[in-house]
Amino acid sequence: MIPLEEQIEAICREAKAAARELGRIEVARLDGALQAIGEALEEARPRIEEANRLDREEGRKQGLSPSLLDRLTLSPKVFASLIRGVEEVRSLPNPIGRILEERMRPNGLLIRKVRVPIGVIGVIYESRPNVTVDVSVLCLKAGNAVVLRGGSEATRSNIALAETLRRGLQLAGLPPAAVQLLPMADRQAIPILCRQRRYLDLLIPRGGQGLIETVVCHAQVPVIKHFQGICHVFVEARADLEMARKIVLNAKCQRPGVCNAMETLLVDRAIAPAFLPEMVRELRSRGVEIRGDEQTRQLGGPDVAPAGPEDWATEYLDLILSVRVVNGLAEALAHIEQFGSSHSDAIVTEDSATADEFLRSVDSAVVYWNSSTRFTDGGEFGFGAEVGISTDKIHARGPMGVGELTSYKYVVFGSGQIRE
């Protein structure tokens, strides 16, 4: 039996070799590989769907919540979106080789700043098997190899998808080792992967607090965190209440088990009596459990449970919503600063000065005026797909698309210059 550390090191070593080969390949061949991957996914669809069915069946036996089962499911709609996403990424402009800056120095040196691949990217994620495809095609488009570690609940789905991706690469004449999946369920695989500094250039964890903390604790390579989304919608005193109603329902109910769904609703005290009673009734009719402060409970009726201190800092990923009445913008900003996760936050108001102050003051990756937080998504931003939503500030922030999976280098052209 080969020790786990040796297995993972060998996988990462193969990815590094593949990354070097990708770095020398014309971008047109990378696009051809993405086309082959899309065709391979369509051909392998029955096998992938069967693997996903077995994962869901096992998940139900293990007692996974409805929201987790939803994230796990490769429905016909999700699968069609997968195929469409591959094509959208393929059709994006190629970032590699793009000249970002160019300057001519007085000594005659021409200096260019040029986009290049990062190299080998390790991505650690939970639940959603569609991430296996989204992440892989984005990394490949940017000339990177990828090492994937998905959640144990999606093992069969992820293996079937990764095998199909590798088949597409092989058919296109590119190294299949450019897409690697750690197949082992052992939890020690994550710390071991985090220590592969000889082979990995970047780690991207996306998941819950436990996963993020494990990666940050053990990482010996740079990390871009894709952390929880404690997203807020603040309905300000001068909001169009019908617009606010639609935004709140969409942000909470359209797909509650994702990171850009609203988890806390803040309502200005000035409009709370006119807005909250009906809003609570409509949310309850959609199956949403409301946890509120004292005034929300007074206005919302007996179905509103008391919100404890932990509720304001919880990413429910479910049909549960915390609601608080605040004294204007300053108190809303203070609440978001204390409990937010720097993901996505929105204000609903008809007052442009108040909106501008909110947009300038809230330190989140994405801030909205009169819009649902559900648009924080690579596809909705025109990226084709996304690696995830970065809640960090360095290198990448918000939805990470192809451009965020590149670095740059300086290329200098001379004519015999020497430094005196």
C-alpha cells in the first residue's frame, strides 16, 4: 500500500509536468480541448447521471439536509448549464499573452507586462459536483493545471466528471494529467495537499468555516479564500416597497442553499410597520423560518422566533432568515461591519446619496443598489463560469473568472543595453 502522502505528491507532480506543457501550447489548442470536453460530457451524460443518482441516494441515507441534496444534484437543468458553461468559457477572449502595459524606457528598453498562467491550482470544495467542471475548464482556459479535492458526498459524481474531462483532453492531444482529482476520502488528504509547495502555486478553498480554517492552518502555498456568504439586504426608509418585496423574496427564496443568498434582512425603523408584517407573511408562505429581534417579533406576529446573537453571524444555506429593525443607515452599516462576511450586500432605496454612502462604506466583494444579491455569480457577471467568490482582497475579489486565474510577467526587449 502506497502511503497517502506519496500518492498525493505523485498526483501533484504529474499536474506540475502537465502545467509546463500547457504553458507552451497555443491558445487555439486550449480552446479545441474545451470543445472536446463539452462533447465528451454530453456523450458521458448517462454514466455521470447514474453516478450522481448513487451519490444522492447515499446522501439521503446519511441524512443530508434538503439544501445539501439540492447542491449535490446534477439535474437536467444543471447538466445543461454545465455544457453551456463549457462553451461560454471556450468562447471567452483568451487571456494568455495579453499585453497589460507597455512602456519604452529612455535607454531604449521596451518593457511589456504580459498575462501568463499561474501554474498548478489546487481547489478544495464541498457538495456541488458542477464545481469539478466549472473550475477545470476555467483553469484550462487560463493555461493552468488543476488538482481537485471535492466533498466525500459527491465522490462518484466527481470521479465520473473528472474522468470525462481527462478523456476530452486526451482526445484533443493535451495532457490528461492537467486535470487531477484526489479520489481518496481520507480527511488527511487536505492537510497533505496543502503542503505541496514544490508543485502547487495556489490553493483555493471554497466551503464552510471548518474547511477554510483547515486549509489556512496547513497551507504552505498562497491561499485565496472563498468563504461563507452572510449576505444582507437593507431596506432603507425611502425604498420602493414593492421593489423591496421582490428583491427580498428573490434574494432569500430563489435558491437558499447558495453563498449569495440573503441571510439577514435589515429594515429601517421608519418603514418597518408598513413593510414588515406583509413581508413576514409572504416569506412564511414560501416556507421561510423567520428569526427576528424584538420589534420584528412585535410586527411579524407569533410565527417569528427570537433571534439569538449567533443568528446574525450564521450562514444558514436554508429557508431561514434573520430580520432586524435598525435606526437608519448608520446602524445598518454597523451591523454589516460586525456580522458580515465581506461577500455581497445590498441596499434598496430611492435616495441616491444614501445609496452612494452605502456602496462606499460596505467593505464587501460585491455591493448592490436596488438589486438582489443573487447576481454575485461568474455566469451573471459574464465570466462564463467561476471558480467561486473570493472574500479576500489580495489578487482576486468577488467572482473569480479566467482573468483572475492568471498572473503576469515582464518581457523586456533590448538592443544590447547594459547597466552602467
